Amino acid sequence: MSMPQQTPTNGLTGKISSLDMTRGSSLTDKLAAAAQAKDEAQTDREAIKVSLDELRQREVANLNGANAADLQKQQEQYDAEHGAFLTKHKAHRHQLKELEKEEPLLKENTKRFVLFPIKYNEIWQMYKKAEASFWTAEEIDLGKDLHDWNNRLNENERFFISRILAFFAASDGIVNENLVENFSAEVQIPEAKCFYGFQIMMENIHSETYSLLIDTYIKDPKEADFLFNAIETIPCIKKKADWALRWIADTDALFAERLVAFAAVEGVFFSGSFASIFWLKKRGLMPGLTFSNELICRDEGLHTDFACLLFSHLQNRPDPSIVEKIITEAVAIEKEYFTDALPVSLLGMNANLMCQYVEFVADRLLVALGNKKVYNVTNPFDFMENISLAGKTNFFEKRVSDYQKAGVMAKNSDTKNENAFSFDEDF
């Protein structure tokens, strides 16, 4: 059974609804209880305000270099722990590195310049599925969003969403860096090259969309510039970016390890951010933002599915403990992101439930990669029950038909992957 999520309210409504009105039947008792609830709600709002002030102070301190020593120390500690873990598996990883030279997906293929005959049908069908769901930034209607941004969101919510958009705008560029510099060059089968080529284009569209959203909502040029440079200006975003960039730069890492790492970027690092924007949709806010979130969430789920599919085609896969280590590292960073660095309490969400949700998504990813679950938790957010990263069930059919190229999805509907990575299903 899923745990109930915290309902978005101004604080007072939720507290009054939880009072036991069968006790203290007098009007005086009821008024006193309501007054107490109001005081508690005000305290909650003040706590969030302090938290927002602290977050702004951290950002200023970071720009001034005040946090440089602490951040460097954290980085050195992570590098030491990560290095020690990899050293433990040094012999196993060295053996796999040698075997990579004969890996069918990676071995030089003189037939890679011609598509037909299709040899890897599952991989080809994944490409056709991506092709069928093409869309562009121009299709997003932001006409009503600016009114909501200025009049219906409070300062806490605007701060939170702006940082989420800043993370997304930068992260799609990082994903593309890896695709262009590494994966699309390393993989030798034409079916996979087709998918990566299309993914590169879609990541460009995602990046354009997030940049357009920031440009639409943020009218202060200095603030917009601050957000566009989030990898350098916002520590919590820099931490996530650095983790991904290290995997791009690590020439000793196995292809399989990097495949898992970028499945974690698109499957774990994006999960909480997607959920926080769907939270706004539940409240009827920001229709342009939330619709673009649906499209991008679906795309990223397909990309995560594809990583898992390629991983399953590898003949020599790393030890499950290595896969688990990569995913749990990403989970730890993502949980810190939403509890300390950018608290979801700013948005009126429950931080513990958000952490549980990240764990739930990570378990889905681990299973899709052939591992066992680590966290064994259920989906705590009922508003995510009908959202699937992979576009399973009827997600494509529920979208506006103009965004789906005719015929392709109908052909593929009978061959859907029952093990596809999902953002919402219990199992």
C-alpha cells in the first residue's frame, strides 16, 4: 500500500482537518484548537522562510569562494571512497576491460554504415519508438505560465522551480556531451547509433525548452545569467554535474559502468525533479511547464530504458555490487539535494516521502539492470501513479495525437517490453 503524500495547502487547512473534533465539544475548545493550528502553521511558514534565506546566503557565499575549502574536502572524501571501492574490484574490472575489445556491441563493425538487414530488432524498435514521439519546443504553450509564476506561486516556490530548471538546463548538455564524445562513437551497431543520434537531437530540444522556460519566467538578466551558469554558481547542482562529468572523463571506466552511470543520471538524478513539477500539475499550476515536463519525462524514461536494453546485450557485465554502488551513490546525492541543498519543503512537499520516492525509482532501475532491490519501498506519491518514465501502459495514447507520428506506435504496441523501467509501478 502506498503511503499518503502531504497535501499542498497553506498549512492551516491540513492541520485543522486533522483535529479530532469529537473531543472538546464546546465552541471555545474548537476555537482554541484552531488558533493553535494557525500558530503552528505560521511557525512552519517562518521555518521555510529561514530556510530560503539560508539557501540564498549559501549561494552568495559560494560565489565569493567562502565554501571552496569545504566543497574541496567533500570532493576529496568522495574520491577516496570511490577509488577504494574500485580498487577492491581491480582484477575483475581489468579482465572486463580486456574482454570489451571483443564485445559485439563495441567491436569494430565494417557493416555499421548500412542499416539493413536489421540484426538487433529490440534496439531498432526502441529507436522507432523514440522517432514516433518527436516534438519541438515551439509546441509548448507558455501563455498562462507567467500569470501563475507572478501571482499564484510564492517566493519559496519560485526559488525552488528556478533551481530545478537550472539543473535541467545544464544536465541535458552534460548528457549530450557524453553521447557525442563517447557512446555514439563507441557503439558499433547501426541500430544503436540511430537511437543515439535521435537522442542527441531530443536532448537539444530539452535543453532549448528549459532555457526557454528560464528566459520566460526570469526577467532579471543577472538572475537569469546566474541560473544559466548553475554548474558553477549553485553548489548542489555542481555536485550532481561533477558526478556525471567524472564518468565522462574516466578513461579507465568500463563501458558498462558508464552506461549504468548515465542511466542513473537520467533515471535517478531526474526523478525527484520530475516529481516536484508533477506536484505543481496536481495543483493546477503552470500548464506549459507541466506539459513540457510530461514530454521530457517520457523521453528520459525511454533513454533510461535504452541504457538498460544495451546493458542486457553486453556479454560481459560488471559484478552486481559495482552496479549497486553506482546507483546508490546517485541516490545519496539526490536525497541530499532534496533534503538539505534544495529542500522540497519549499514547495510544500514532504522531504521523507521524496527520499522514499527516489529510492523507489532506484529500485526500479536496479531491477531493470538485472540487480536485486536495495531499498524495498513503495511509491509514496499517488499523483505519480499514472506517470511512467518509459511510456508504458497507455501514456502515448493519452498524449495529443498530433505529437505522435502515425502508424509507428501501433506497429510496436504488441512488442512492448514488460521489464521496461517505470517511474510509478509497484512490483
